[in-house]
Amino acid sequence: MQNVTRLCQSKSIVTVNGQFPGPTITAREGDRVVVKVVNHVQYNVSIHWQLRSGWADGPAYITQCPIQTGQSYVYNFTVTAQRGTLFWHAHISWLRVTLYGPIIVLPKKGVPYPFPQPYKEIPIIFGEWWKADTETVINQALQTGGAPNISDAFTINGLTGPFYNNCSAKDTFKLKVKPEKIYMLRLINAALNDELFFSIANHTMTVVDADAVYVKPFKTNIVLITPGQTTNVLLKTKKHRPNTAFLMEARPYATGPASFDNSTTAGILEYHLSSNNATNNNTKIALLKPSLPKFNDTVFATKFSKKLRSLASSKFPALVPQKVDRRFFFTVGLGLNPCSSPNKTCQGPNNTMLTASINNVSFVMPNTALLQAHYSNQSKGVYTADFPANPPFKFNYTGNPPSNPAAAAGTRVAVLPFNASVEVVLQDTSIVGAESHPLHLHGYNFFVLGQGFENFDPNKDPAKFNLVDPVERNTVGVPSGGWVAIRFLADNPGVWFMHCHLEVHTSWGLKMAWVVMDGIRRNQKLPPPPKDLPKC
């Protein structure tokens, strides 16, 4: 970890090995990966790898204490049951804004893709950029109770593109392609607070993978990707297109009442010119633009999400739990708490403080890592094992808000026996305003059984669940003013974070943790912590 200064923005940022975005990690399914992280910056740091990795999972104060300045930690994990694209990123405060990079998981040697072999594979990672220091931005917001300042730009592979002032014309990602070839674009949304639409002018994409799991291929002109998600698409290039370039654009999908960065980042797709088709310097190049949905096009977002299905083949089965051992109903959304600032002046609505919660619990980060406390049987004073399986009181979740919108603060976890099949219905609320929430579960993939709008009906909606070929992923968007149902098998012992991947909502408390107990067999137990595990 070290600070570097970006040209044009005149700003020092935190990076890995001086690179922004950070280095790509490439491994094959089944490989063991060892990464030594040395912290040379003034902030505490931890790194999350989006893998089933126990002590190497990375969220600060959940599976580890952060790596302090001048200290190091070796992340040691094995890639299992994942094939495709993931990404590593900082998992403490808002350092993820610049600390991120791709993880490419190739199939085992000799095992082909279940789709045409690409001519070339290119990571496309979307980011979000602030001119100000983001640690200052979020700290000020938490102190005042208001919303943080929105970002100033989005990026593609670290570059803003031609639609921003201050050097952006030359800060543009360019993808040069050959005619009539198949390219795999490995799309990653590393933005802090925005879901994104992505499209390439005059080109169609075929979605083949989501969150490192193969899906039934389908064609689309536009991809919706939430923070934390990855999507692999095949791009078949056209016949030679002289004197033409194509914009690749990304801009937000936003559903909440708050302001957001309504700007557009762009890269340029260009065709290689053969010597026979070379153009002279006076040739005018046509630059074509794609057509993206309106920022609040929930109809498109819903249709896109419903197209995602598991392969459910003999080689890649969809192992959906058919029975359920534990059922949970979680309300997720924003709320308002009384002003607690010393001068009794807050910037939330009507002098309140914005908060966020799951089942009315606004999660408080502990001072020591939950996994360490769990492993050493020293949970007293760190957490309580009483996270509510249902909301503490029922109300019209997507209608008029309750008279008391305050959330209770606490460090509460839900405990699961090993190998329990778990079903969770995630219900958006409209207390402050209905809004989509991309929920990410650490340590597991889950199956998305179904989704709908308004309030979940436990008597009618389960009959519509897809138990045959639901998409399997690690991050899912809870629809604005609606619900989504997921299932997973709790076969990975440890402590696993679940949180909104909109970083501002996580900062406000929209997060919780699962404690999965050991099984009977030796390979079903949490191993001892590494000797160099950071201390708080």
C-alpha cells in the first residue's frame, strides 16, 4: 500500500504497488493464492477477496483487525467453486474508492468454457471519483447526520473519459479490436455508491457469467451492474468499420430520493486498421453513441435481472436447497434517528440523523474482530447472538412510514448450525424513501429464487419461486419498493458479513453478520487463526 499522485486531478490516492486500478490477480479454479499486504499509508487497511476464505476474507472488525501502518498480513486462500471474474478491494471505511483490482478465475487446465473461446479477454472496471478526500467526506457526513457529498466523476479502468473537464479528453480508456472476433469483457462495478447501466454503441453483448458463476447466455445491448457485482459478456466484433469509433458508456441507475452523480463515463472502442485500410490524418472519424435507459428505469432493471439463470446442466448443476431449515425475513432501508451532535444541529430531515438498518438494527462495528471473538469463545462485550429473524414490529413496509422511524444500534449476529439450509427474504422499506439496495453476502454464493414489488406475501409469493435454475451469485439488488428471496447452504464455518454494497448505506449501519458453527468432521471446522493475524 502506498500513496501516489494522479496526474490532472492533483491529488494523492492510496494504491497497491503504485497502480490504479490495482494489479490483476489471475488464478485457476483450485489454485492456492498467497498475497502479502504491507501497509505503508497512514490509514488502517484490510482487503476483501470475494472468496470463501475464512481468516482471509478481509472485512475489518468482522474476520480480522485491520493492518495498521507499518504492519503486514499474508492472505492465504484457495479458489473453489468459482469460475469467472471477481475483484479484490479495501474493506474498511471508504478506502475502496481507489483500492481495488480484478480477480480472474480461469477454469482448471484443459477444461473449456461452456461458450465460444474468446480471442481476447479484457477487464473493464468501473470506479467512482471524488476531488475531495473520501475519508473526510464520509467522516463529516457521519458527524453531521446528513448525506455525504456525491462523487465528481465515474471512471472506466481508472480513466474518466471525454465528458468531463480538466484533462478528461486524454484520460480515456481505448479498446482496440479486430474485426469479426469474439472478445470477453470482464465487467466489474467497483463504484462506491452507484449502480450502473453500461452499453457499447451499435454492438450487442452476450452475458455468460455473473459473480464468477456461469449463466444461460442471453443477448443484450445494455448491462445493469451494481456495486460489488461482476458480469462477463462476449462481444462479437463487426466486419471492418473504417472511419468509425464507438463509445462505451456507463451512467447511474438511481431509485432513491437523494441526489446522485448523474454524469457519464465513457471509453472508446476502435477497430484495428490494416495497412490496406489505413486512413490519413485528415480523415474524419465518426464517433457513435449508445442509447442508455433513463436513470430511474426500474422496468429495464427488473427485466434484466429476471433474464439471469443458472446453467443448471449436468456439468454445472444448480444445487438449490429444496428444503429450508431456517427462514429469515429482513427489512432493509434507511431511517432517521434523533440528533446526537453536541450542538444539537443535524443535517438530516427535520434536524435528524440519517441511519440505515436491517430489521431495525443499525449495526455497530466492534472494537475487535467478530471471528476472533467467536473462535476464542470470548463474545461477551463484543457481540450478542440475538439478531432478530423478523422485524420487531410489522408495518406497511412500502407504504406510509411508521410514526417512529428510529433504528436501534447494536452489534448483534445471527447464529446458524453447520450445513443448515437458509432462506432470507430481503424487503425494501420506504421510511425515508424506497430505494434499491445491492446486498452482498461474504463467504457464500446464494440462489436468487424470486423478486417482486410492494410487500412480500408469505402465502402467495413462495409458490412463484424458481427452484430449478435460479441465478447463483454473491450480490443481489433488492428492488426499490420490493423484495428478493435467496437461499444458501451454511457449509462454510466462520463469521460472515452481509451488507449493502452502497458504501454510504454500510457506513450508516445497513449490515449484519452470520456466525456459522463448526460441523462434526475435521474439514467442517474453522481452522486456527494465522500467526500473523493483525491485532486491534
